[in-house]
Amino acid sequence: MTKFYPLLFLLFPIISYSQVFVGDHERFPVFPECQQVDFEDEKSCFTQVLRNKVLEEFVIPSVVSEDNFRGELVVLFEVTRDGSFKTIYVDAPYPELKDEVYRVFNTLPQIKPASYNSRPISMQFRMPVQIPFVLSSVSEEIKEQEELDVVRTGREDQPKVADEYDLIKSAEYKDRLAGSEINIPLSHELYSRFDAEVNRVGTNFHSASKPFLYSEVQPYYDFEAENALLGKPVSSWWGRKLWNEHLITFQGDGYWFIIDPAVDMQVGKDIDSELDVTYNNTRAAIFQGGLGKKFNFYSVVYESQGRFADYYNRYAESMRPGAEGAAVVPGRGVAKSFMGQAYDYPVAEGYLSYSPGKFFNLQFGHGKNFIGDGYRSLLLSDNASPYPYFQLNTTFWKIKYTNTWMSLRDIRPEVTGEGSFRTKYMANHYLSYNVTKRLNLGFFESVMWENDNNRGFDLNYLNPIIFYRAIEYSTGHQAGNAIIGLTGKYKWSDNVLTYGQWLIDEFSSGDVFGGKGSWKNKHGFQLGTKYFNAFKVPDLFLQLEYNQVRPYTYSHNTITLNYGHNNQSMAHQWGANFREVTGIARYKSGRYYGNFKAVYGIRGFDYNTFNDNANYGGDIYRSEVDRPYETGVEIGQGNKTTSFFAETEVGYLINPATNLKFFGSYIFRNFDPQANTPSTFDNTTHWINIGLRTDIFNWYYDY
């Protein structure tokens, strides 16, 4: 260890300004050694004594000396109203240096605080230090330019003088997002960057309940450091904002916010379509920030117009909400017609996030959630449009418990009343338990109910630890639709894990285990594996996943109690009555990335013809009473269809702070039913796209 003598080379304030004093002069904090000095010498005495005390105590960590490090550290500290020293922030390249700064400042004695009009106030100071140091002696006199300046901060007795407005200025912005209670946007590519780190053997992280908070992931994956590694050596304002930083940042005493523009501009061609081009034109504004350490907020508003490949347009239009809309753009929301052949679909998302203590986080907002470790989820996915929700996360010991209450809509014309969409509600519990350092188990339960008999939001479901199935029966078993599920994950090593889900939507054990293929045997399961740094290639990620859901799962004999929102499934986007295998490969090198995905599936569709209008169990929005069989029900029944989908995307990460990307993609889709009907027919798609996108939500084209 080496003595750190010349620590306080320069001391500067956070903000400097001109002011007119009213009453007594502002007084500096006073060490006992400075009590007898004249007023005009208080500043230099405080600086000299503080400097000497720090220099006497500070010890450079050996790793810093051994590395012969050259650079800068910055210390932001405060002398509080009671005269205590409080270290607010330390920006240093070594964690050992940060720890030593905190230790040294904790040894400083309590002194007489600064004052204004004879009342105690707090003062903040900023200390940049260049390494290596040029001063050689503790006793060397401090030059005039090295003396402390001060800014008045947050005094209850501050007079309402004319310059009060001018005193509100932005401090130097330090990344607050990485440690905040804001959600990491649901982007598969973004989450893949830290998936390996949070799933290492021995971590106590709960990876199935998404979105994650930045503060949850930060201990495993340093966002600030990773973004710095990708930083471009640019110095101009425009260069920094384009390549490395958020557009607008503001940081004050206890608050901060960020404003960014966002875009999703794509242009492409469906080779087999009569349309000249496909396109998407999204402009958005993102506003996020924090007030204090526990309260954060996030808001994004999208304005979008687009038209897509023919198969995607047909699917969007098949979900149209009657005369009020032209389509439902999957994952986004209700759209109206735009220029005859396109859609106009505005979207808004946002939430308030508050953590009242170490163990709790509460959120109220409009957005999406996801439960599972896979690409798909059979429990709750981000497939549907955003919805209002309230969520309570409780994390302690080896447990994370997530309670989510949602307000959903059924927008079909047959259930719409008096011009408004039908409201229904969903509540779910998910308990994640890290049984060992390798094994995680989870229990899921959910209930859907409608606003019948002016029932509204049923208070029975507000209890965060109640068993929903029992409540469903106590309130009338036809008045709710409850499902349960199990999840599991096993980490074979730091590089390989296996995960799965099991969903049960019917509780008649005789029908489920009777072996006759009862229509009541409504369940699904998922099994998948992830391989990080595959074949010892850094940042190569491989994933293989199998999903199957039996017919009639997620549906209900009460028309609105299906497991859906805005004519989209709240779980797997294919609804029910399918088997599917998905393979995914991802690779990144610096700012360059590439993704490949292939999906092969067997699906059972309804014929929807005059001769056969039966419900074969794939459409979760159809009532179960239209089923053609009581037993002998099997996956793929009805108009059995083979589906193959492949997507390749390569791109360049323009700005790591905002996740802005330039990309190109190619999609191949082959859809081959046994019988061609007006709604289900043989078609093949080749779809090429290039675009510029702020990647903060998932597009799913594999329908």
C-alpha cells in the first residue's frame, strides 16, 4: 500500500454564480483548528485542514500502484447542516479507490457547519484529482486558485430573492439510469447481453419475472462500463449525442431526468405481394427520470403508420374491432386505416416505479409483462398490446414474489356495448424460489373475470397470497377463469441451462389423466435450453425451445373469459392447438450483431366454412360449446397446418445509451394447410427489410 499525499490538488464547486448577499455573509464550515482565524481566512483554512486530514489518512490501493494508473477520479461530498461529512458520489476507475475514498471521509470529524444569516446550511464540493500527482508536500501552501468555492444548496431558510430561478442549474450528469428502479425495456436482443451473467451458477437472481429493473441487473452487469467500452472517441456535442449519449440530461439536487427521441423506420418488400413496398414509420419521445432514490418514472409516446407483408396484414385485419378500426397491429394496438392500404396506430406506455424499502417495488402503469425464461411464455407474454396494470414485487432471501393486477379489453363487435369495448380483469401471482444455487422453481396462478352484474374490480382478488381457484368457486365458478402453472430452471454450468413451464387450465383429474383425450384435458408445456458462449466462442448464444398447447386451452365457455386482450393471446401468440420447435442463434462483436431464428410448427385451425363451422380448439376467442368432440381430442385437429418461419437480422448498434440500431432483415415463411379455405390457405412469403430502430420492444412476425 502507498500513501496518497497529494489528494486535494484542486477543489471546485458544482455550480458557481454571482449573488447579492442579504444580511450576514455566508460562512464556510469551521474545523476546530480554524476557530480563531479571521473571516477572510476561513475558506483557505478549511481547505488546508481538510486537505491535510485526508492526506494523512489516505492510502493508495496496491493494485493502483502496480498498474501505474494515469487518469482522474472525482469526489462529490457535502458538509451537512450538523457538520458531518457526507460522501455523495465517487467516480474512480478502480473499486478499491472508491472504497478508500469512502473510508477516509468516514473518518473525518464532525465540525461546525456552514451558515447563512447565522443559520446552519449544507455545502457541497466537487473534487477532481489527476493521477499521477504533482504536489510533493503536505505542508505546501495552497495557491489562490485552489481555494474552495461553494454553492448554497437546499436551505429551508433561503430568502426568496430575485435570482432564485437562476440558481436552478444542471449539475454534471452521472449515469443514474443504471442503478434506478426503471424497467429494462423488453427486447430479446438487449436481454441476451446480460442473460449469461444473471444466470451464472451461484447467483440468487430471479430471471423469469420480467421486465427486470436496472438496479436488479446492475450488480451482475455494469451497464455504464459496458457502454463505455463501446464508446466512440468523439468530442463534439453532436458526435457524443449521436454515438454515445442520451440527447437531453438534467441532474439536480436529488432529481434527474432524460429525454430521448426514438424511431422505428423500416422499408422493405414482400416479394410475392402486389404492394410496391412495405414500411413502418414510427416517431416517439421517451421521458424517464427519478425523484430521490426510491421514485422513478418512465413514459414513451409513439406515433406510427405502416403496412407490412401480406400475411401479417391479413392477420392484423382478422383481429379488427368491427367498424371502429381497420386492424389490430400485433403487439401494438387498434389501428385505423391510413391512405387506404396502411394502418395508423398510436401507442403510449409509461409507469411510476416506487421502492419503499429494500424488499419491495411497486409499479403502476400502462405496458407489458413477461413470465418465463424462454423465447415464448405459456403463462404471460409480451405478445399482446399494452394494458393498465399495478404490480407488487417482493424480493427477500431466496424468493421473489410478483403480484400483477391488470385491466384488459375484449374489442370484438359481439361483446361491445354502447360503443365501448368490454372490460375484464386479470390478476396473477408468481412465486420464484431458488431452491439451490443451480435449481429454481416457480409457481404461477392467474384468474380472469369480467365486469358482469356491475361487479367491477373484484376486491376478492386483491389479496396477494390467496389461492385463486378457491375464490373462483366462492364467487361463482362461471364468473372466473383460473389457471395454474409451474416453472423450472436448472443451471448445468455457467454456460448451459435448461428451463421449462407446465400450464394447467382444467382441474378435472379424471379427464386429464383418463387417457381418452378429453377436451377438458387443457394443458401445455415448454422445454428449452440455452447455451452461452457456445463452443467457447465469446458472445455466441444458442437456444432451442419446444412448446405445445392442447386444444381449447385458454378458452372458456363464457365468451369474454378467454385468456386474451385486444383480440390477442396473453400467452403464446398462436393461441392453442399447436406444437412448435424454435431455434435461435445470436452473436455480437462490439457494436455489430447478428440474429437467426427458425420456427417449425404443427397447428390446428378451424375451417370456418358453411359445411364445417366447428371450433377445433385453436382460437381462444371461440366458445368451447362449439366443439365437435368430447373425447379423442388431439393437437393439430381441424385444418392441420404445417408452418415454417425463418428470420435473419444483422445490424449495427449506433448508440448504446438509447439502443438505436441500423439493421437489415430477411424473413421466409411457408404456410401449408391440409385444406385451403378463405381464411387459411397455402402461401409463401419472402420479406426483406432495412431500417433504423430504437429497440425498446419486441416485434413478433412469426405468426
